[in-house]
Amino acid sequence: MLKDITLGQFFPGDTIAHRLDPRTKLALVLLYIVALFQATGWVGYGLVVLATAVCMAASHISPKNIFKGLKPMLFIIALTALLNIFYTTGTPIVPGWIITWEGLERAVKMMLRITLLIAGTFLLTYTTSPMALTDGLELLMNPLKKLHVPVHEMTIMMSMALRFIPTLIEETDKIMSAQKARGADFENGSLIQRAKALLPILVPLFVSAFRRADELAVAMESRCYHGGEGRTRMKQLHMARRDWIALVCGVLFLAAVIVLKRFGL
């Protein structure tokens, strides 16, 4: 299950999606999320699904990788669907039943919304390296520096957190395998017993995380890192024509979803 968590992973490539400026991709993801929450009818959801499929094709990201990353979220998706089925009033499917047609429709739409939201976020991290994502986010948040907001430090922290998610997941999987080899049981027993069985995992995991953080701090200090003041970038970001075309397409996509919502589609 832990190996199915792909958040924070980057798949190098030379597709149109990989070549887009990270600022463009961040803006497109924001437009995508707004459009997703604006969609109310089936036609609107169909348009969002089509846009997601086009982005997956443009980035050459296999649907298998997306669905693999969705596996850890299946419980939340299923729970959301059940809550919407049983707590939405309307016309019963069978007279006297608590399940309604409106509840089923709302459950399917909520499952679609969560799935598409996760898929869109994954496409961003799959096609953008953590360093490029950090640079793009910092440039977008540059105006906040006038309000004395530590933009560089915030983006560096987010980048490090995103970068070390796969590393910590891999470390957790190794510790669990080692504990199972020593006879540990993480699947059987009561909820309290299974929680206690996780202690032999959490302690070495925290020790490993603190050790990695200390090594990273020493490495940054040895390279004379003292914050973002006066720092330069090896790769300068420049908006190309393809970025402006992508942004126009994103705005048109959002406008189309809003129009469909206005007409109840």
C-alpha cells in the first residue's frame, strides 16, 4: 500500500507538459481546481474529464500511474460516496428506502470530483521537478516580499517536504518489512493492538527523519546557504509562446465550465 503513494514523485520527460514553465502549470492547476468546483451538471463534469484526459495524453503519464496513486485514497472516496447516498433527501429508488436518486447522483459526482482533484494535482508533481516547482512558486509569490513575508524560506520548506515524501515512504516500507521479518503483526488484533504494533515503526522513522533533517541542514550550511537574500538561479524561467497559449486555453476552459453551469448543464 505504501508503494502506491506517488505524491511528490517526478517522472522526467520531454513532453509539452514537461516543457511548460512551472508558473504556467501552477496557474493552470488553479484554473482546473476552480473549474472542477464550478462544474455542477454532467456536461460540465464531462468537460473536466476530457480536459484531464488531454493533459494526461500531453504529459505521457499513464492512467495506471494515476490510479496507482489513488489507491490509498479509496477509503476516503468510498466513505464520501456512502455519506452522500444515505444523507441526501429526494426521490427514493424504491418506496420506503432511504437511498434516493439524488443521493446516487450526488455520490457519483463527489467521487468524480475527488478523483479528478487528486489526478490534476498528481499531473503537476509528475511533470515538474521539485526545484522548478519551488522557483515557480517563489516567483509567483514575489509580491508578498513587500509585506515582509519570507517567501523564499516558505517555498524551500514546501519543496523539501514534497521531495522527502517518497523517501520517507520508502523508509517506512523498509522498517515494516524488517519488523515483519522479526515476527511483528500489523494486520491482526484489535484497533488498540494494531496501534501499539505501529510504535516499533514510528520510533525509528522519526529518528531517521531527524537524522536526514540534520544532514540536510549541515549540507546547506557547508554550501553557505543563508536564506534567499541575494541568491541567483542557475536556470532562469522565461515564459514562451506555448505558455501563453496554454494559459489562454485554461481561461477558455474555465469560462466554458461556468457557462455550462449557468445553463444547468
